[in-house]
Amino acid sequence: EAGVAQSPRYKIIEKRQSVAFWCNPISGHATLYWYQQILGQGPKLLIQFQNNGVVDDSQLPKDRFSAERLKGVDSTLKIQPAKLEDSAVYLCASGWAGTTEAFFGQGTRLTVV
Amino acid sequence: QKEVEQDPGPLSVPEGAIVSLNCTYSNSAFQYFMWYRQYSRKGPELLMYTYSSGNKEDGRFTAQVDKSSKYISLFIRDSQPSDSATYLCAMSAAGRRALTFGSGTRLQVQP
């Protein structure tokens, strides 16, 4: 079974620039999550989708972050404009509908300079 | 106060030792408890999943949940150098499936 795919693996941008991350979840998984992991901390939820609907985006900084999951499969997370404090690993995870277990991708390491 | 507290370590043990990793939490609504292992520059990998209180064993790994004390543990028997990683506890409440994570404990198993 193929795992959660994310791209790119690494990205370096200047502050105030924009960036987008892509995620392809495990086939059949209705739930998709984006987490932010700052160095030395645990992952923090940004947004949770069920199919193509948003379940929880209460911790998403909506003035600069946006996410979409068109057709209930792939998802993109965008940051515009980026700030220095956005430097982190952005993790995508997916899971079966109605379950709690989440399976993570390798993450995208973002450095904002 | 964080919802989930976890000692960051690092925890250094000799090969073959029994390792005990722990988390405490404050939200009594948490019912699902997980342990993830994260190698450097990799995504978290699900190790153990427990619902409510009790023990669960899988090979060298045992997960324990004590809801009355709001305390969860992961035991690793016969630890190996390949177990060297950061271990993250995670938990969620019924109906809200997203996980709340601890900050992770870095484990080093010395050969």
C-alpha cells in the first residue's frame, strides 16, 4: 500500500514570498490533515478535511494560510506571504473515515529567510 | 498549561535496557491514545494505538493508559540502537478525530 506522498521535500523562500505544498493521501482515506511541526515540538494541527469539506481549521492562520482539497483526494496548503516564524516541517496525514489513526507523509521542510 | 506534557529528554540507555516513556494530559475528554516514532527528517510513524484505559502489547512494545491519573506510558523491552528516535505521544477526544501531540522524547540507545 502506497503511503502519503508529499512534495516538495524541501523549500527555501524569502520572507513575504508565497509557497505551496502538495499532498496525496493513502487511497481510500477520507480524512486528511495538515500539521505544522516546529523544531523541537510536536506536530500542531492546522486543518482537517473530511472528503472535500473542512472539519476543523480553528488553528489555521487564515490571514496568510489557505488549504483546499478539491475532489476529496489531493490537497494543497499555501502560505502567502510567508514569515520567518513559518519555518517548520509541514506534515500531511490521512486516515479512514470515523477512525482516529493518522498516517503521515515525510513532510515538507520549509525555511523562510 | 499544555494539554499534553512530555519530557523532551534526551534519554540515553544501553542496548538491551527497558525503556519507559511517559506523557501526562489535562483534557479528561481524551479517549484515544497513540504513540508515534519519528526518525530524523522523517514523518511520524504510528507504533501503538489504545482506546480508553488498559494495556496493549505488540512485540517489544507495551502501551499503558491510566485515565484516572491522566497518564500514559510506552515501554520498550530489549531496546536496540535502531530504536533511537523521537517518540511522540498523541491523543484525541471522541468526535474530534484530530490528534493533540506531546512535544516528543528523544531516545538514544547506545550499542
